Amino acid sequence: MYPLGLGVVSWWWLAILVTATFWVLLVPGMPTRTHRISAALTPLAMALFGVGSYYAKHMEAATVLAMYSFAVVSFPAGMIGHRRELARRLTEANEKGEPEDEAAPPAMLAQLLVSLVVFGGLALWVTR
């Protein structure tokens, strides 16, 4: 069974599209080179998790790609409207030598949580 009736090739194209969207929307807005590198590596880390699930749990490729696509798209959706504020706060924390863990605006964290829940729920519904 294929999620949403789309074949593996279609899910590959969607995974590539959402990864490119992630990189275009989030990486350039990061304030420092270190932040840009870690943002750029986030989809790769998720892809490694997907590969591990594919082999360890013997999941179908289309299912893994669908779950990956929903997970990756949830981050840009969760940060809509907050990227500049996040970049400003990260820069300030970096300049002051404060931990960057608390730099994220609370409104962005709430939006990101809602986005993860919504897209995670959609991924579970689509891949059932």
C-alpha cells in the first residue's frame, strides 16, 4: 500500500522538494556560519533516521519517504513569521556569550510544537 496512492518515485520527488524548501527558507536566515551548517544538516540527520527505520523496522520505502517529507516540512511551517526574531536573538545570545538554547521566541516554539503535532498526525494518518 502506498501513502496517498503515490508511488515511491513520487515520494522521492516530494522528499527532494521539501528538503529544498527547507534549505531555501531556513538556512539563509541563520545568523552565523555555524547555525547555517547545523540547519543545513538537519534534513540529513532526519534522512539517516529514515534509512535506519527502513532497514531496522523493514518499513516500505514510500512510507519512510512520506514520514520524512511531513517531518521536514513541519519545521519551515513552524517558523513562519519568526525567522528574523530568531536570528536576532541568536546573534544577541552569541555576542553576550549566553546559551543559545533559550534564544527561541516562545511564540515560535508554540507554533513549531503545533506544526510538529499537525504534520506528525498527518504523517500517521497518511501512512496507516
